[in-house]
Amino acid sequence: MTDPLPRGRGTRVLAVANQKGGVGKTTTAINLGTALAAIDQKVLLVDLDPQGNASTGLGIERTAREINTYHVLIGEADVLDATQETEIPRLDVVASGVDLYGAEVELVGVERREYRLRDALAHGLGAYDYVLIDCPPALGLLTINALTAAQAVLVPLQCEFYALEGMSQLMSTIESVRAAFNPSLEIQGIVLTMHDKRNNLSEMVANDVREFFGKKVYETMIPRNVRISEAPSHGLPVLVYDMNCAGAQAYLALAGEVIHRERHEGVR
């Protein structure tokens, strides 16, 4: 087991982002958060996707989302007022609500619209080691808010033929946010998801991604695993649903890699 980061180093904010849907972004946010909590890190997951799948996957009922990320972004609620405990020890969540769909339109004319989440997170987060922001599958104002608030980006990338298609657009957005709003923003890493070692195409894609992005790609690959697919329907992370399955073990390994990079490779 990886040694936890020392307390008091400050909260680390990571955006989990990819504008392409169906790549395991929300699954990664939920299970990485759970894995970090399992190795004694205090984690807050901010569900910035209007679909609210991360909230559902952590067992938060729709009726329990009266105060959510929408209210935080428009300034009607403090982030700590919107924070809820989950069934996972050391893992809290700021849930998403359907009203978040209208946030981008409502924020268009608002001052510092790109900084709304950053400003909200600036208060009262000292108790957390990590904040993970689950971004929507689009490169609009919500994702820009996440990238402006984050210190680094974690990119899930599916092992499929079109894996690299669209990555240039995401990289361009990251560069634009770095230039305009957040000069310290960096890529924490790229995680290959839905990997099938029996499939030659999966191996070819993994090799191509590693050749292109080098050490930015985590060694851990998340396998295509039926238990990962089943867990959200039970409102549970896969680490709780089936701790011993290959998917759960992969997310524990990924958490270890994330912490290793934080400690030993100067990603601060």
C-alpha cells in the first residue's frame, strides 16, 4: 500500500476531463476518489456534469440535491453548504442538479464567470487532501471553470480506434486556459480506460498513446470489467461493490500512481 501524503501540504485540486463521452470519465472520478479515500486521503468530489452521474454513482438521491453545484456557481450557496457525506469514509461530494444545465447561459454576463468555481473552492477546503472535479463531456464554460480552478488535469482516454481524436482540442483548451486564467495548470496524467488485453486494437491504441504522450500516461490501465459497469446501478463505487475484482484493484493502483507523482515527480 502506498504511504499517504503528509497532512498540511494544502489541498490538491484535479479536474477529470475529456470532452468525448463514454470514456470512463465519471467512473474514474468516482473510483479514484474512493481509492484515495481508502488510502487515508480526505477527498471532495465536485460533480460539475449536469447529468449528475457521479452523484448517482455515490448513492446521492435526486431528492437530496436541493443545494448543488449550480447554486455554488451562481453564488447562492457556499461550497461547504452544498457538501454532503457519502457512505464512503473520508469521501464527500458536492452533487449536481438538473438546474446546472442552465448555468452556462446564466453565467455569460457575470463578472469573473471563468473563476466562479475557483473562487467558491477558495474558502474552507483545508480539511481535504484532494478535490476531484468531474467535468461535463464538453469544452464549455463549466469545463473552463473546472480547469481554472484546478492545479492539474487527469484525462481518461478509452482504448479505442478514435482515442486520440479530439485530444488535440482538449490540449488546445488546456493551453488557452493556462494562458488566460490559470498559468500553473498542468496535466497530472492520462489514464487508459476500457482496456482489453485480449484485443489487439486495445494494445495498439495503448502503445500509440504512450508513444505520443510518453511519461504523462499512467502505467495502470483500467480494464474493461463487468463489475465496473454494474456498480453504478447500485449507487456504489466498484471498490465497494466488489473490492477484489480487476477493476477495483486497477483503481487502487491508479491512486497509488497519482500519489507517487505528487510526492516524487514535483507535480505540486
